[in-house]
Amino acid sequence: MAALRRLGSSLLRPGPAAAPGGRRGVRALRRSPVRVLPSQKERGAAAEQRQSPREPPPPPPPAVERSSAGPGLWYEKAVAGDRRLGKVVTIAKSKKFRDHHGKVLLEGHRLIKDALEAGAVLQTLFFSTVGHLKELPEAQLKRANLVKVKFEDIKSWSDLVTPQGLIGIFSKPDHAKLSYPAAQLTSSLPLLLICDNIRDPGNLGTILRSAAGAGCEKVLLTKGCVDPWEPKVLRAGMGAHFRLPIVANLDWESVPSNLPASVQVCVADNKDPGAQAETVSVLRRASGAGSAPGNLKPHVKSKPKAAPEREDEEGAASVCVPELAGQYYYENWTQTPVAVVIGGETHGLSPDALHLAASTGGKRLIIPVVPGVESLNSAIAAGIVLFEGKRQLLGRHKQEDERQKFPVAG
């Protein structure tokens, strides 16, 4: 019995090792883990990362494919519906953008090829099929940015009814740096053309085409003419921009410096040469804008002494324009060198053109029309006069060659 009491008391009384062991286990559970402090280098990198915002990752490089047109010729394949390309073409069609950034837009295989062969600098070429690249000079293509797009995208950019799937953005060409075709240079004549207030794009393009076909030496465009690099002018010109020098945006004071020495300037007109010769006055009415229709301004350098300004009965300023001797266009008028002025249909010849012609001893070249017909289209008139000038100059050269071969005995 005593043994049982000793056993029970030993079970109720904890042993000496039980209490410390239990308390150590509880403390271990309550302890926090050991913190590992970063190094000084890691702390500095973390501080810099907190101060500067995280930059987005760089975009992936554009996908490029090797063209089958030749080795080393690469092009970028544009994503469908890429608005960036559409905006570039739209901006290139803006005259303000062309003047400010010096870029022009050419469309179509023939026009782009003519430009490349003349030495124009191609910046970006959009094409719909790789076959278009095989038809263009490879050396010039290697220096340009080539972008392959869907034909549907080019069709949406183009204002042509049937686009060819080829659009190029060029640096604005400088007429003094272009290389014109050898056939054009050998056929060039001492015949120049001056455009005066030609404002219709189709007319100007056709006039430039006629000038190139007639073998004109140069074309001068005065201020008031439409921009020759407008897409409609380029299409109507059919490559004339890259066949002969075209000097644009000239004021009348700078026109003589762009003409050869001893040139005679004639003007195309439809006034009857049999009419009584008299001084023609162009009235310039005073208005809020201070200009008359067509912004006519008197020529200050070659103005004759007998043509002063005067006041008419109503007090309006009057600019006297000299009367030029007139003759039919098919009569002899081609002294070498010679320049012809073509005026616009709306405003006709400006006083500046008539003063310049008078200062060089020029004439009015009359294209007779049926009574009641007010005037001819300016592009038609230019073609008639220029090709008649070509006929006369070639005939003159032939006569001179014959005189040299068979001199007349004295």
C-alpha cells in the first residue's frame, strides 16, 4: 500500500528536467527569424531604383525580310493598318510641309524611275510587291528606306483611280544638281519659257511637258504660279521635271538674272495685230487689300521712261503698260536666244511681263482665233508657240550649216 502511494506522488510531482524542457520549446516558437542585412552596394542600387522611375523595355526591332531583287537589299514589312505610314504620305502631300522640310511625293513606276536616274535622292519607298523593286535602279534603292505595305493601304493613300502600288518620298530636287538625259541635252535649243500666273495644276504640268518636248533650255516660274511639285502637276508633266531645269518662285526682279545675255523676250497673245496701236493701261484700283485682280505690280527695273503712273478721273492709280509690236506666231520671230512668256487664263499677262519684253525689244506673238472665242487654253497656246519656235530655230540652224558647207563666193 505504501508503495502505491509513493508511485502516485511521483507521478503527480514533475521531475526536475520536465519544466525547463517545456519552457525552452515555448521560447523557441516565439522567437523571430534572423534578418539578413543587405550589403552597402545592394543598398545603393535599391536607392537609385527608388529615385528613378523604371523605363519601359525597348520595343522589339521591326521585322525585315531579304528582297529577291538582289543581295544586300532589305525592306521592312509594315504591319497592316499602320497609321504612321499613312500620316507620312499625307504630310508629304502638303505644300507647307514640302516647303518647310524639303520633301516631295512621287507616285508611279515611270516617275520614280525618271527621278532616280536624274539623281534625285529617295528617302522612303512604299511598295506593294517585291517585283516593283526589280524595275528600279538597285544602287539608289540600297540607300533608301524600303517599306512593303498592302496594296489596299496604298490605294487608300493614293488619289489615282488606278494606283500602281509604288509611292516614293524624295528630298526636294535642286535643278542645278540633277543630271538630265543625254538625249534631252543634245536636243536642247536656245528657247526658254517663262510662266506668268499659271495657277491650274493640270495646265502647268502640260506646259512643262510641252517645253520638254520642244527642247526648251529652261523653264522659269514666277511667283503666283502653282507649285510645280504638287502631285497633279507632276502627273500631268509626265517626267518633264527631270528632263529640263525648272526654276520656281521667282519675282520679276530676279527673272533677268536667270536669262542668257542678249535674250529677246516675246509674249503670247490673242490681240489682233491689225488693231490701231495705242498705249494700254491697266488700272489698279485702290482697295482695302491694296491690290487689283491678279495682284498686278509694275516692273521697276525695265519700266520705260514714257510710262509714268497717273491718276484717272476717279482717283485710281493707273500703271501704263507699253504697247509691243505684234505679229502672227508663224512669222519669223526667233532671234537667238529667245524666251516666250505664257500668261494664265484668268489674269492673262502681267505688266511685269510686258515691261520685260519691251526692255529686250520683244514682240507680241498672236495666235489668231475665230471671232467670239475669248482665248485659248494656256497649255494649248504654249504648245503652239513653243513648237513653232522649235521649227524656226531648227530651220535657222539648217540654213547656217548650209552656208558653212557651201559659202557664197564674194
